[in-house]
Amino acid sequence: MEEENSKITMTVDIGDGETGIISISASDSPEELAKAFAFKHGLEKELEKSLARLIKQNKDIMMGTSSSKSSISEEAKQSFVQITEHHAEEEESSSPTITQKQTVFNREKAEEEVFKRLYSERKPISRSSNVKNSPRTLSYASAPPVNHCIALYEQGKIQKQVSWRKSLAKKMQSQEKADKELTFKPVINESSNLVSPRVLHKTEDILIKSIVQKRENICDLANHKVQEMMRECTFSPSIDPLSSLIDQYKNQPSPRFERLFDNAKVKEDKLLKLLENADAFPFKPTLVAKQQNLDDKTREACIQRLLYSKERFNRLMDEARRKKESLVDEKTGQPLFRPITGRSPESPRPKQVWEHLYILGRESANLSTKEPEHWRSLTEVPKTTEITDKIYQDFKLKRYMKIFSRLDADEDGVISIENADWAALDEKTAEVARLAMIKAGVSNVKFSIFFEKIDPIVMRLGVEERAWILKRDEMAHELTNHWRESRSQIQSISRLDLRSSVSIAK
């Protein structure tokens, strides 16, 4: 009975701060508990299997702890070694019995693992003999050493699954929102869709790729040209002009020293001529220009500098205007090229700067005041002629008269909402007529009041509703078609009679 009543509690971390609690008793099935927990929290099949294994492991430990609990003596609690041996017996209570050597070997091997080494070196827990162990304290006392790697791996898998579900839910929500907002879904022809090009890359990437490809092609052509030149052994040296002159001198028939003698004689004649001219002109003037003293800070020097700069500026401006106004180039005599720029060839600023700006500001102000009046006048221009408006008004008057006459069953020239014949009209026309009579505000409505109230209502309707109310009667339309058919028959009969009379006359 003690084994049946014993329970342990497992706390499972689902993810995002959510946890679940599983109570395990000796009579419970690990598979059923894992299946119920997975169904409640929406876990996958793999997580359900791993949870079943953990439940089974904890259940086996609980069963081994309850079976070995009666065999613990009070003297063994005084020694740390006996406590560790007791816990080792609790761990392997569900496994088959092994020898003492195998136990020592397995214990030494287990010390290599961190969690087993920490478990074997922990201090004994002091418990009071009077207080009964609750199911929760029993589960902690009998809990096995936990493999944190496996626990973190399972927790990571659960967290990954939860994040995947959240991203999938967000994607579905955004897709539903897009489907609601997108009211138009075009139907693309499959053949045109296959024929149309597909741009899989960005425009800048395509341009960069084309530039790189162009450079590579240029380099390939240059390398190919160099290879062809090396293959043909073509050589085009750059000849120095001096060396070409020397080559010409060498090819001349006269020897070199005679040519040098002739050059020296020519130079001597030039020197003699200069000496003769020197006797005729003994005075040699100094051609060095007098430099202005820019450091002179007197009033007269400042005025002279200002006048000179003004004169120089005017001279340059006159020369620029003359060149601009002239149609022929002075040096070559050819007509100058004058592009068409949409601007008159005169000076862009014939007046002073302030006067030009003042004129521009006044023109822009006048334009800003005239533009609204211009657009307002365009909107007020009638889109139809007076004859068309008159025909349309007569047509509306006749149509409203027919609606009024149909509602006036007793033909007394007055209608009301209670006595009107609403069955004679269709639903749309009857609704508009009823609204006009309500806006009239009187019980007995005459045609003049009815016309004043219904016309603004009809003009505010859409195109389809207005066309429906102002449409022609079917009877009148049929009469018009019948009249046209009879007229065409009469014309055809008259043509036949005319042809027969002409044939008889012949």
C-alpha cells in the first residue's frame, strides 16, 4: 500500500516561460501520461516519446527508492561513505544484481562524468525522524542525477518548435491580411508569363556585372592583339626626329665638312649686317615697363586704381558683347555655332540686378493671383450647349410627369404617401419618389413641389441609378420601334412601286 500511495511530481519546461506538472504514481502508465500531456500542450511525437522515457525513468527510481527505504539503518546515516553506497543502491535497485568488483569499477568509471562526480561528493542531508516525507520531498530525495546536456537539448528542441509555430502563425496572419486588402487578383496568361523575361538580380548588380564583363572583353582583345603581334614578329619603332635628320644628311652627296663651312659663312654674314646697323642706331632705349606701386595708400592712387579697374571691366564687357552679337568668327571667317536654347539671343539681364529682380517678383505675384481665377473660369465653362441642356430638361420633366401620373391613381393632380399607387413603379423609382415626398413636408404634394424635390435627389445619384430612373418606358420604346418598322416597310413598298412603274414605262 505504501508503494501504491507514493507519488512524485515532474515539472516540464514547455518554452516561453510555460511549465507543466505531471504527477506520477506506481500504477500509472508512462506512455498514457506522456500522450495526455502532449495532447494537452500540443507537442510533437518525438517530444512525446522522450517525455515517456523520462517518466518511466523517474517511476523506476521511485519504485527502487520505496523498496530499499526499509533496509536503511540509522547507523549508516552517520557515515558519508555509507550514504553514497545507499544512493548507489537506490540508483541500481531496478537493475540485476552485480558483483562487488563490478560495482567498484562502475563507480570509478562514473566519476569521469561531471554530474555523477558531484552527486557522489555531496554532503549528507539531515532529516528529522518525526516529520513525514511529503510526496514532493520524497521526489527530490529520490530523484536521480540529471543529465543537463539532454535536458538542454530537449528544451532547445521544444523552444525551436514553439518559435517555428509562432513564425508560421505570423506568416499566416500577414497572408490573411494581405488577401483581405488585395481586392484585385490578375489572371496572367501562362504563355506570356513563360515568354516574359525574369530579372532575378538587382539592377545595380546587373549594371556592375555588365561593366566588369565589358572590361574583361577589352582586356581579352588587347591580349589577343599582343599575341598576334608576337606571332607575326611585327616591329614598329618610334624614330627620333633628330636621328631622321642625321640620316637625311648622311644620304646627301656633299660631304659633312662642306655643309658646316657653309653654315659658318651664313652666320658671319649676319653678324656683319648687325654691326653695320649698330653704327646707324647708336641709342638703345630701355624697354622695362614702369610698375605700379600697389602699396601707395594715398587718395589719388586709390582713385586711379578704381578708374583703371572700371575701364578695364567695361572694355572686357564691350568685347564680350561684340563677340556675342557678331555672327562670324573674326579669325576663321566662318559662321558661329548658335544652338537653339529656347531663349532670345539678347543679353539675359539687360537692366540692373535689382530692377530685374523687382520685375520678376511683380510678374510672379500677378501670375499667382491670376492662376486661381483662370482655373475657376475653366471649371465654370459649360460642357454642353444650350440646346442640349434644354432637350435634357424637357426629357426630365416628361419623365417626372409620368412618374407623378402613375402615382396619382385618382387623377386629381395631388398625391400623398398613403394614397399613392406604389405598385405602378419599380422598387428603385418608388424609393426615390417616396424620399422626395418625405422631403416635401406636406401631406398633399403637387407636381411642382414634387419636381423641385425629386430633381436634386436624382442628380446626386450615381450614373447607373440615374439612368435607371430616367429611362424611357418600355411601351413607348416598343411604339417607337413599331413606328420605325412600319416606316421602313412603307419606304420599301414605295421603292418597289417606283421600280415597277419605271419598267412598265420602258
